[in-house]
Amino acid sequence: MLNRKNFLKTILGAGMASSLNLSSRTNVNHDILDEIAKYSRSTSGSMYGYQDEAIDKVRVGIIGLGNRGSTLLQMFRYNVEQGDCEIVALADKVENKVNKAAEELSSFQKNKARSYAGSEDAWKKMVHQDDIDLVLITTPWSWHTPMSIYAMEHGKHVACEVPIAYTLSDCWDLAETAERTKRHCIMIENCCYNDEELFVLNMIEKGIFGDLTHTEGAYIHDLRAHMLSETYYEDQWRIQHHASRDGNFYTTHGLGPISTYLHLGRGDELDYLTSMSSRELNLSQTANSKGSPYTDIKCGDMNTTMMKTKKGKTIMLQFDVHTASPYSRINKVVGTKAVHQGYPSKLYIDDGELLYWGHKWLDEDKYNEYRTEYRHPMIKKLKTISEGFKQGHGGMDFVMIYRLIKCLNLGLPLDFNVYDGISWSAVTPLSELSVASSSLPVPIPDFAKGKGSVATPLEIMREV
Ligand SMILES: NC(=O)c1ccc[n+]([C@@H]2O[C@H](COP(=O)([O-])OP(=O)(O)OC[C@H]3O[C@@H](n4cnc5c(N)ncnc54)[C@H](O)[C@@H]3O)[C@@H](O)[C@H]2O)c1
């Protein structure tokens, strides 16, 4: 892959290769390699399987109480009522948001949380306090890495919303800091805890799919109303990324669950990617028609990124938040014995009979038999527990917070480690690099220095 000129000559023939203006393309690829090498650091992978002391009652501080922070706050109610955790501090630069969150908290927790508000740096005072074990970060993307690093430097475990980083240098900084401070740093990817994704994972683990070859995931969600609203996101932070960058900015809802299916970081690893964006029309046209000033948009309406793993499996990841396409994370998995595709969930089982025509998804009854038999044990257990509690995104947010707190209570490795979060997030800057270089392949750094190539059981399959 590194010698592109010879590679292209081999597959296209010399004449064709020269018509592609290879000299400039070869330079671009060397630039890419130089660019990636520039940020590389000497991490060790030491946070694999990391266990810290058990914490009977996890003391939580939350930074960012906008849409997401206020939803996640409600997810803690069960664990608070069980005495497994306490929300001790709330921070947001906007005082009113902290006040609203404090009111919500008072509906299920007797002790009041301390408030930190009124400036962009008020959260730092919260992080300085000694009585906090875990800092939960639900702020705009640009704050995720600095807040995570600051919290780890001050002795706190970190749970951060997606994506935890969007530059390569931030990804390396996070790995280095977690390794040096020995703090958990989990990117909380809720889609890994969704009923459908866990059902698919459980079938894969039980051998129903045979050997996997290909997967597809996505974040296809019409966010135009949210991004163009002057009030939905604080300071309209989200659309500013679309105005200035082009690539896949929201990789992790698709790639998180796929990583569990493919055992990425648990026996296989991402190798390289190539990425392509369509032209942009939809967000800018809508902005124009609604009188929004955001009429100059750089990000294409649809980004498609293809990845290959070291063991030869492929991943297709899409990103479209500009168009009216109905919501989808695709959730397609192809194996030697079965295929699944989501939206809505359907299953094909290869019974070994070779047909010329007539391949069909399982009928409803048969599908339901599989759905019942292979429901993930975690979902079976938590469905009963969670009755009467707010669920968040159909239940996955509740399950995610329950698992996070329980693992900390028991002193277990968390379901995902720092390398998972940064390798899923790193796909964003790498996709931008590929898009900007006529979709040239870009190697994906190995942040854990080979530790992820060792086959180990998935933490998310443990009973907790
Ligand atoms: N996993 C999911 O399903 C999901 C869903 C929605 C959002 N998110 C993620 O959650 C994050 C927040 O999104 P949102 O929709 O809640 O945005 P939002 O704008 O509603 O909330 C962000 C909050 O952070 C606060 N903030 C900004 N800078 C701050 C600072 N320096 N100090 C303290 N507070 C600060 C803002 O005042 C605001 O209240 C994003 O990373 C987003 O990607 C994830």
C-alpha cells in the first residue's frame, strides 16, 4: 500500500496509471503518511484489561447539561436509588442549565449537588475537587479531549460523549494520558448497548453467522432542523463543523457496534480506510430557504468511508445528517452462514441449500424465534430492572449507564477502553485526509501498539 505508484501500475497498467497524474498523487500519499507519522507517540497499550480499585459508591461530576447531559442525568436515577452512585457536582457554562439539572436531580437524589457555572472555565474548579471519582463529559466536541485530559490529570476516571476526539494528535494525547495517570477513559457509545445490536452480537458469538466478512454501519439522521435552530445546540456549535470540514464526523454509532461484531481490539484491528464525500447541496439550500446565515457548507451531503481490517474484513460506514433520508444506522453484517440488516431488523439464515432464485429474509415468526432465543442476557436482565425508569433512546442509555457504574463498583475493566474510543474517533480526521486527497487510502494508526491483535473475550459479553 505504501508504494502507490507501483500498486496502481499493477492494477491499472502503466498507460492508465500515468493518465492519473500519478506523480502528484504519490506526493499526496507521502504527505498523508508524513502527516500521520508526525502525530505518532510511544504508547504501550497498558490500559488493556485495566482494573482499578472497586468504588462502592461512585461519586459523579457532570460537565455539560444541554440536550444530552440532561438526558444522561436521568439515566443515573436507578443507580443512585440503589446506593451505587451519587451525583455530587454539576457544571455548565450556562447557569440556567445547571439550575434546571439540579431541579431534575432533586426528584431522585436527597443530597444536593454542588454547582459550577458562569464561565467557560468553571468546570475546572469542579475537577479540582477531591470527592469526585468519575467525570462525565457531555459538551460540544471541541471540549471533549481537553476536559478528558484535565480530569485524568486530576485523578478522575472519565466517561465522555462521542466523539471523544477529532484530531489525531488528540487521540494520541488521550492514550498517553490514560496510560500515565492510570485512569479509565471510556467513550460512552450508547449504540453498543441497543437491543438490536446486542441481539446481533449474541448471535455472532453463538456462531449463527459463521465467519464474518463484511459489515455496514451509518449515522443517517436528518439534523437540519437541529443544526439550523438558533437555540437547539448551545451557540450553534454543531453546524460550524459542517461549515469548515468535510468527512465523516459521527463515526461511532455505526463503528462501535461493528467493532464488537468484528472483535476489533480483541483479535483484529483496523488497517486502512478510504473515504469519499458527495457534493453538498441540501444543508446550504435549506439554510438559504430558512434565512439562516449558514449557507456556506463544506461537508458533503453523504460521506462514505470504507475500511479494511488486518484480517481482511471490510466495513462500509456512511454519514448523512443533511438530507431528509429516514434515520438509519444500517447495521448490516454478512457472514458465511447468515446475514442481518437493520431498519427494520431482518435476518437471513443460509441453510446450505444452493438456490438459483428465492433467497429471502426469514418470515416474521421465524425471525421472532431467533430474536427471543438470542436476546442478549444483559437486555433480558435489565428489561425488568429498568421498568418505571426513563430509558433514553429506547433503553440503550439506561443499559450503558448501569454497566458503567456497575463495572466501577466491582473494580472490573470497563466494557470499552481508551483505545476503542480513540480508534473509532480517529476515523473522522483520517476520513477528512482521504476526502481531501481524492480518496487515497490512509493507514489507521495502531494506538495500542499490537495489544489489540491478541484475541480476548469481549467485555460487553460479561455478566455484570
Ligand atoms: N450518544 C448520543 O446518542 C448522543 C445524543 C446527542 C448528543 N450527543 C453528544 O453529546 C454532546 C453534547 O450534545 P448536545 O446535543 O447536548 O449539545 P448542547 O449544545 O445541547 O449541550 C452542550 C452543553 O455544553 C455546555 N458547554 C459548552 N461549553 C462549555 C464549557 N466550556 N464548560 C461547561 N459547559 C459547556 C453548553 O452550555 C451546553 O449546555 C455532543 O458531543 C454530542 O455529540 C450524543
